[in-house]
Amino acid sequence: MVEGKSVMVVLDSGHRFNHVCNELKKYSRIVSRGQFLVVEDCVTGDGKLGDPYRAVEWFLKNTKRFKSVDMIS
């Protein structure tokens, strides 16, 4: 990290529940206060809520540091 700079994280790799949960736990530590932790592909191509969405729900229930700002469904 660069001193005096802020960090935002965008997760868009594996889409399995456990993979996304692990990434959320790992990368949430480096997100600066006031910045975003974005999880891509929460909604599948056919409009269903996928594993990334479920992982975000799990993560938000288990942390006080982040809150949901907007989720497009």
C-alpha cells in the first residue's frame, strides 16, 4: 500500500461460495475506511442470485466494518 492513499477492492475471480467467503475475509482487511469492497457477479446471467451474493450476505452478517450500499438484482 502507498502511505496516505486509500484502497478499494473489487472481487471478480472464483464464483463458488467458499471461494468468495475466503476472498472477502482476506481482502476486507486492506480496504480503507470510507472505501468500497465490491463483489462482482452476484446475479447470474439468467437473473438468479448466485454464490457470490450468498457469500456477501454471509459476510455482512459476520462483520460490523462493512454494510451493504446497493445490490442490483
